[in-house]
Amino acid sequence: MSYFFIVNPAARNGRGEKVYKTLEELLTKNDLPEYTLALSDYAGHSIELTQQAIEENYSCVVAVGGDGTVNEVANGIGDSEINFAFLPIGNGNDYGRVTQMPYDLEEGLEIIKKGNVRQVPVGEIEQLETGQKNRFINVADCAFSAVVGKAAHTEAKWIKGSFKYKWLAIKKAMGWKNLNSTVRIDGKEYEYNIVLCAFGFGESFGGGLKVLPETTPWDRDEMNILIGHDLSKMEIIKLLNKLPKGKHLGHPKIDYLSGKVLEIETERPVPVEGEGEVYGDTPIRVTVLPHKINLIAPDINEEVLDK
């Protein structure tokens, strides 16, 4: 096996640079037969480095960073059969939670060396106005929650983790106006006065907020879809208190559905984001792709780090 490690030096507010040096030391004394260690220097660079790994016939590409790095590498993989692994060192690490990858570098390397491969689904978001397409493997969303996610890139940089998401959500709720929207799931049409729509293959976003409770990527061919509608500003804020434990299901203004193709049209364009990346605006079409990614993950029969 040959491994191509891609380290994001900006992960966890610059911690990635220190991780690079630590990882270099661990790999030097490790018994991996062949590896390359590379730094991702700018937005989109991890995509390019992943494609380089594929062209050079590496067996496995390893993302070392947060959810944004995982997302870029997944987009770089495309329809390749290369194995994919990751070491979560970001602020959110939502994909690390759902796949039970430990935060400890040495434990993560042991899992990667064992090479237990499981296939995970991939979704593709197409912006219908521009034709731009982006892939995701965990959770993506649009409307209010994406407004909050977009703000997280530029506002309240002094606040970390899920508390930052909650703080920004309360702030943005004060100016939010619900949207008359048409939602189609596998051709079936719904009309909503929409607040948020989250969809994907994992349960959390925003650093542990369980928007799609008990959703995992294992043995999955559809995405779960949550739609919040007709919520007042105060109801949005109350909903935020339920998200960390996934206790919002059953609310009369929350619909929980599933499907392979999701289309969303809104009365005004609103942001779409996923895994720390902003994908433009609605209208969108989201498709579960036939191709799956070969993910190296913990063996479900083994005890893993409690997350």
C-alpha cells in the first residue's frame, strides 16, 4: 500500500502546522511502506493534490484536517477507486464522529494501516442557475442553517466549536424571513414555507449538532432529508437547544424524509453549504450518485475511541 497524506495547516486555527511536524515524526518511525506528506496551501489545493495522488497511482489518499479538507478530498476523488482515509484535526469533525475515527493521530494511523474498507455514499449538489456541481459525503443544507454556516466563515472568529454556530444562529434568527418553496423528492412535490433543509448521510453538522439523528453512511443508498417549516423566530431558537441531542424529531413543523433525488426552489435565492464549504445559492438539485467512495474506517467489531 502507498499513502498520500494531505495536511491542511489552517485546520483548527493553525494547529495543522504542528500536526504536520508530529505526523512526519510518526511516519518516519512507522512501518508504512511508501508515503508522501503534502501541505494544502490554498482553497481547492486538496482537490488538486488528490488528483495528483490518483495520477501517480497511490493506493490511498489521507485527508488530515477538518470537514472542509475531507470535503475537498472527496471532490478530488471523483469516480476513482482509490482508497480514502482521514485523520480528523479540525474544529467541527462531524464526519469523524459519524465514522468513529479517533482524534489521536497514532490511533488513527493504526486504523489506516489495518485497511478496513467500507463503501460510503456520495451526494452531488447542482446549482441549477449556473450548472456548477459539488460533491459531499456527510451533511449539506440550505436556507437558514446555510446562512449561519456561511457566516461562520467571516463572523465571530473568536468563538469556537458548536457554541459559535448557536451564537450565530440566534443572531441570524432575528432577521430571518421564511421562504415559500417547492421541494421535490424523487419526483413527489411538496410546498413549504421553509426555514431550513438539511440532507445527507451523517447525523451532525456545526460541530456536533445532530440535525439528522441516527443517520450513518453505512449500507446506505438514499439520503435522509430534514425540512423545518413555518417556524417563528422563537421556535428557531428553541430548536437550537434540541439539536445537540437530536431531540427535534416529532415536532409538528419538522418533516423527516428520505430519497435519492432532491430538488429545491425558493422564492428568493438562499445559500447552500456543506462540510464547511459554501456552494452558491438555490435553486438546486441534489443527487445520490451511483459511485461510492472506498473509505478506510474502524472495524465495527472493534472498540473505538468514545466520541
